[in-house]
Amino acid sequence: MTTALNENNVPSHTLATGLGGMGLPPVRVTAPFTAVVFGATGDLTARKLVPALFRLWKGGFFTAPFAVLGVGRRDKDDARFRADLRDAAHSLAGVEVAADWDRFAGSVYYHRADFSAAEGYADLARRLGEVEAGSGNPGNRLYYLATDPDHFPSIVEQLAGAGLLTPAAGQPWTRVVVEKPFGRDLASALTLDRHLRRFLGEEQIFRIDHYLGKETVQNLLAFRFGNGIFEPLFNRRYIDHIQITMAEVDGMTGRRGAWYDRTGALRDVVQNHLLQLLALVAMEPPASLGADDVRAEKVKVLRSLVPLRDADVPRRVIRGQYGPMLIDGQDHRGFRDEEGVAVNSATETFVALRAEVDNWRWAGVPFLLRAGKRLPRRVTEVAVEFKRAPTGLFTAPVRGGGLCDRGCDCGATCECCNAGVQPNTLAFRIQPDEGISLSFAAKRPGMRLALGPVRMEFGYAESFDKPVPEAYERLLLDAIRGDPTLFLRSDEVTAAWEFVTPILEAWERQPAPPFPNYAAGSWGPVEADRLLSGCEREWHQSP
Ligand code: BG6
């Protein structure tokens, strides 16, 4: 077990700009602003955005007046909106709404509008003016697009048409947060980008990937470049392969079925969250922790991903869809039975793929990615598996037809049969139970020189006495402060789509596997194991 050394009681929110502010005094928002949330009646607003703003306010991060203006199509007034948000926040663990909520909610308003109709924006301008006059805000605005992505282009165009966007370098400031996925493929992402850039400067566009707001994801950089021990080993000489897993227990929550059926796991989480994790674990040390230097290094990794050709896709990308299953006496629906999902849906709810980063550091090292809904456990982690020790000193190969205890077909001289000598694995647990573990071999107590696997553990909860802030808190704070480091630059999004789009296109041309092909509550289709070629590799499972 490790303990935090000399933490200096530095609060968690301590950035200046970029990631380099660790250790500086806490950051506050000192100028008034209004957060205008499009898609105000959706799940994201109720479950993530408003609770994050509430916590920031409660934590003292807003020292100037602020307002939240929700824009939605449903008919509600301010009081109804506040009550609905309160109920939603109340049901979330960790949000203590009771005493402070009403004071916070006094700054929350609702405006009903049809996102696509120009007339609605004149009304919105009037309402915004009223709200801002009440809080002395000169017009600093953070527009948050939390609607169906189909509405993004018209919302921005209409905002511009109604004079609600200020020029990039102008005052008061205007910033637009664009939720993911940014486009459906390379062509649509480029079109969306061009469209946004007609009305906004790049520095006004905050493309969000909430994984970058997670402390444990930022810790990938802190761990790699803030310590001297591991970085020299982070390359093809010492690393056998890297696994990135994002497993979810939930299937379709809320009203997501129809949207997910049009989207699928590859677009929903691989194009963004998993490729961002890959970029962070594989990138070179940046010249500084400033926004452009960090993002430039990530782009280089994404651009070095080896493109998958049609013929590679069936071997290197496994897709799955969950079917029904009885778990603990409870009947769990298959994807096709979820509300809003087509009965013959061919959408994937699971993807596993084998990627390669073709640069000097990583050539030949497989990056194995998998993500899925309705898996047995909620876990996101990055597992870095090192090469085995070069000598067979401690291995006891099974010879002459002995059985390999992994049940694989590796032959009689398989080294992996010595269960005592496992490869070292450095596992970054992104969530839950946030932390890092390093496994290695140690001598088992006893008269024989036999080895057994052991682990060194670092857990956020045990090592630091502060709760880990929610990703959206950090990201909203950064967007309001105008720090884009943890948001995606246009070229990052493009590079990620350049890798993902050929897979989507190959899938369109190739027959889908017979869906459903994994049972709810299982680890996905068995074909995913094929990606781990050879008996010495298996999917990592944190205990
Ligand atoms: C979202 C996806 O981006 O991330 C969801 O759209 C997914 O499908 C969610 O469930 C998972 O986020 P987290 O933070 O719970 O891992």
C-alpha cells in the first residue's frame, strides 16, 4: 500500500492554465457569466451539468454572480425546472442539496424554445438580457450544446444570426461547449467543424470528452512524466502490449435506446474516450503542460495509428451485441428488446480491437481496446503489460505433452504454464476504486524457490483525504475560465475519425455477425479473445 507523500493540502482544483497549475492557489471564476444549456430537459443536464455547477458554486469557485439558463422544448417555467433539477440532484449520491439548493437554484432559469426556429432566438436574446441584467453580467456566455448532435449546426448558426456570439478575441466572451460524438464519421465531423468555424474561432469551441476531466485520466500524465522510474520503460523494448478496457454494467439507461441504436459503441466511446486514453498512455512528453503542447503530442499518436483496411477489420475488430440473460433470478433484456431499439438492430454494443501505433516508441506493440455495455462489472482501466524476464530461470516448462493449465493450444513447452511467473502489469484503474497497481513476482514462503504473483497498490481514497471531483466539475470550470487543455482540438477529432471511419465503412460492406452474440452479464463475444493471439496474453481483470 502506498501513502501520499507531502500533499501540502493543495486543493484538487488547482490549475492555472494548462495542466501546469498543480500546486498553485485554488482557481476561482471572478467575472460574472451565464451558462446557457441547450437540451435542458435531458439526462445530461439533470444528472451531470447542473449538479457539477452546484458543486462548483458550493465549493466557492464562483465569486462573481452567475446564472444558468436552461433552454429546452418542453413547456416548463423556472419553478418547475428548478424543482425537477432538485429531484434529479437529490437522487444522486454525493450531492447534498438540502440547505444550499434553494440559494443556488435562485440563479437557475428556464427558457422554452424550438432550437431550429429563428424566431425563438430573438426571444432567447431578450431572456438572456433580462437574466444578465439581474446579475450584472456584461454578457460573458458559455453555451453548452447538450442536445441531439443533429441540432448543433443550426443552434450555432441561429445564435450568430441573433447576434448572440461575440468575436473570438472580443469582450464579453462567448464560448461553445460541443458534446460528443463530434460528427458520425470523418466527413460529417469535417463538415460540422467547417460550419462551426464560420461563426466561431477555434479558441471559442470547446469539444468535450468527459474522460479528460477525470482525475485518474489526468493522472496518466502525472504518473508518466512526473516520475523518473517508469518512463524509460514505456516503449516497445520493455512493453509487450497495452490493454484499455471500458466495461459497463448498464444497458440502455433513461431514453437512450433510440439514440444508441443510431450510434453504437465504436462511435459512442471508442472514437473518443478510448482513443484519448490510448493517446495519453502513448504520447511523448510535451514541451510544456500548456494546451497546445499537450494536444500536439496526442495528435501525433492518433496520426500514427495504423489504418485498418477492409481485410484487417474482421480479424482485428470484433463487434458484439448483448442478448437477454437471466442474472440472479432477474430477467435482463437483450439490446433488441430495449425501448427505442429496432427489433432487428445490427448496432454493436461491444467492440474489441487491436490497434498499432507506428512510431519509434511503439512499433509492433499491440494496443488492445475493448468497450461494452451489459458486461459483468463496471470498470475502466489501462493495463500495461511488460515483457517477461528474458531468462527462463524461474520458469518450469511443461515438457513431453504435459497439460497447459490455461487450456490453450500453445503446445507442450508453453512458458505460461508456470503460474508463478506472470508478466509485470501496471494497471491504471480509471474507475471505480481509482488507483494504480503494479504486479510482480515474489518468492513464495517455503523451502522451495517457487514464485507467486503479488501487487503494490495505490488507491486515491486511501492516499488522499479529498474526494475525487467529478469530471464535469473540472471541465465546466475550465471552459468558464477559458482553458482548453482538457478539450479536444479540431485536429485531434479529425485524427480519431481517420482511424475509426474505415472500420465503420468496412462494417457497412461486410455482413454483421449473427447478433445478439453475447449474453448480458458476460464479458462479450468469445471472438474478442482471438485478438490476444498466443497463449501468453489474456484480457486483464483487476481483482
Ligand atoms: C458516455 C457514453 O460518453 O460515457 C455513455 O455516451 C457511457 O454510453 C458513458 O455510458 C460512461 O461514462 P462514465 O464516466 O460513467 O464512464
